[in-house]
Amino acid sequence: MNLGNTSNRARIFLAALVLILGAFWAGARFGPHGPSKVEAVPLRSSGLSQVAARDSGLTEDESINVRIYRQASPAVANILTKATEYDFFMDPVPVEGAGSGFIIDPRGYILTNYHVVEGAQSIEVVLGDQSRHAAKYIGADQRNDVALIKIDPKGKQLAALKLGDSNALQVGQKVLAIGNPFGFQSTLTTGVISALGRTVQTSQTAFIDEAIQTDAAINRGNSGGPLIDTHGDVIGINTAIYTPSGTTAGIGFAIPINTAKNIANDLITSGRVHRAYLGVVTFGLGGGLAEALDLPVQEGLLVETVEKGGPADAAGIHGGDRLVQAGLQKFYIGGDVMVAIDGQKVANQFDLNVILNHHRPGETVNVTVYRGGKKMEVPLKLGERDAK
């Protein structure tokens, strides 16, 4: 063995080791704590941000989900309500509720469902940044289950969602729902528009006209939250689910945003909803009533009374003139029988409410009635009444 060559190799190895250790020390010393002047790195280089690097591995569909959630979630509100109910012994019982909503105006206006805030004695809003705000009830349209509340931004710049056009939707479009199901704030679910143009009755007095049906998961607590398209525009208010179990079954319904826009605009500009009405009290035909009264039609609304000076009175609609009793019910007979408005069948009060929901006060409609055995077309200028 040549000891001289071994010694030389050892000296070279030690020198290299010193250089390597020196380089590591210099990097630790001057790397993160070095000069304050830093040269900008082009985005295409290896100096990508952590977020961009993380997103680069997403599919196109995942990227849309991430983008919409980041953009919209700061404007989605968790709405907490408190009310007082009374038990059987008339003792007060505090009741708390929760739902969702979303900011539509930087001034603090928030759209939600009426049933989320109905009867609330106090309303608190928790935004995406966890800030809490007392909210004021502005007004509502109970028939369409839409309500408007307001928070005071107190100089804070609030994020507001852009409202889209629900008349331009198509079955199959991707949609995203953000809300607070079961109290889990800022939850995202996705799906598609499953159907359009449904009329869904949600209670005795409320319905969703031209409802948007979606398979995006909607559960208790999602009510009032936004249904959003892939452009980030709100196209509906998540409102109801069809379910045999109380949880999502893949059939959810949203109020079209165009309906909500009209309601919000009325409430912001004039403090009330401008709703069309006829000025009549009616009684639905059924249970053999048409045969008993020898009427020429089997379906329709019997006009019992006409509001004096109201739209129907001005148009010449006739109310009943004889009070009769059938079982436990008393009602007037002898008036006109309403069967259609602008050619759309009116078989019951629900049909009438849906038709009037498409009209505004001041518009003229043609009411088809039977007076005795004679069919008549009566032009009627719709009036206005406060939302109930």
C-alpha cells in the first residue's frame, strides 16, 4: 500500500469536507437572515407560492370548487336567532335557531329565507372571518319565503356576492352550495341543476315558484344560503329538501335569484314588497259543491265577497248574494266563478297565488269567469297590498 498517496487522498477529502460544511454554514447564516434586498423571482420559475404550488395538482373541476369557495365563503353568513315560546303551562321557553344567508350589498344587506328569521326576537350574524354582528330585520315576502336583514359594517369593507340571472339556467349546469348545515359553518357541497320550473309548496302559505332543483347536498341549516354557478354568481337561495329521513336525499330546491332580487329591491327602496292582488275572497269548488250549485264547471274559485273599491270591484267582478251553510262551513253563493287568468287555469287558491306571483301591481290581466251559465272575459287592473 502507498501511504503517501493515501495521505494525499485524505488531505483532499478533508479540504472538500471543510468547503461543504462552510457552504452549509454560510447558507444558514446569510440565507433567511441575509441582505434585505431580494431579487424578484418570475412566477414561471421554481419560486412559486405555496398556494399556487398546491393548486397546480388539482383537476380543473377541483380548481373551480376551490376558487368559488375562497371567493364566496367570506360573504356567507351563519344566522343565529333567539325567540321565546310558551309551553303547555304558559311558561316561557327560550328557543334558538340557525340558518344561512349571504351579503348582497357592502352596506350590510343580507338575503335569507323568511322561515330562518320568522318570529326572531334577536338575530346575530357570524361571517366567514368569525366576526359577529347584531342584525336588524328589514322585511320579508312570506309567500316566497324570502327575507332581508341588515348588519352595520362599522367601517369594515364587507364582501358581497354578485347576483346572477336565474332565467338563463340550464339543466346539467354545475352548481355549488355554501351554508351552515347542522351548525357546521362555511360548508361547501356541489352538484348539478337537476330540473327547472318546478312549483314546490313548502307550507300552507308559502311556495317556491319556478324552483331550481339540485342534487347538491342541502341539509337543515343550509336554508337561506347561496346556490352559486361556476362564474361565482348567485343563482338561487337554498330553501328546501325532499326527504323521507330528515336529511338530504339528493333532491334540494332553491328560490330563483331573480325572484329574490325583486323582493330585495322593493324592501331596500320602499320598505315593503309590491305584491299584486285582486281584492276578492274566494271558495274552491270541490266535494260535490259544483253539482249542488248547478254550476257549469267542476273546477274554479267561487267569488264570495269583493272588496269595496278594490281591483275586482272596479273591474265589475260579482261576489255572492246569499249566505248558505254546508256542514260546518258558511259561505256566500251566487257570485262569479273564476276559472282562468290570462288563459292559465285557476282550479284553487294555490293556482291563483302562483299566477299573481308573476305579476306586479298596475298590470292588467284578463280574468275568465262564469256568471250564471255565461262565460266572460273581464279585464282587471291589479292592485297592491302589503306582503303577508
